[in-house]
Amino acid sequence: QVQLVESGGGLVQPGGSQTLSCAASGFIFSSCSMGWVRQAPGKGLEWVSDVDGGGGATYYADSVKGRFTISRDNAKNTLHLQMSSLRPEDTAMYYCAAPGLYIGQGTQVTVSS
């Protein structure tokens, strides 16, 4: 049974930092590219970032480039998203995903003073 369980969301002030984590199970994690997508209130899904199976290649949406860092630990089957210089427009439900295959239940990030 495939599971992607996100954690680390919450309320953070503008300019602050937050780290999201995703625990994966039920599939060969190291063989899959992984990523994060988000959905802001009233909007569609927005791709945020991807990392290849080995962790050596990373990709970012222009809206988060230079502020977010994606990483993975294949020994622990975990995916992370370090977010810094957060803005109110980063407020969204963040989902961990194996693109085209699986997606988690999401964790809410709210950026507000």
C-alpha cells in the first residue's frame, strides 16, 4: 500500500522559514522522481519543485527559486522542502508527490502576521 505522509506545516510569519517533510512507503522510493505541488485557496494545483531519484538534479518554479530547497534521503524514504523568506502568497496546502503516480494528503502552510 502506497503512502505519502506530509508533516511540518503550520502558521509562519512573513519572512520566516518552515521545513516540510514527507514519509514515503509502499514503493521503491529511490527509483522515483519526487516533488512538491501546492494549492492556494480558490486556485488550482501549482507545481513547486522536483528532485530526481538520486537527489542530484533539482528543479524549481520561478516563484520559489532561491527561497525553497528540495532534498531527499533515500535511506530513510523521506522528502523535504526547506522554505525560507516566506510570503503571504506561499499560503497553500502543500502536497508531496511522485509525479504521475502518487500524491499525499497534504499539509497546510499559512504565512501571515
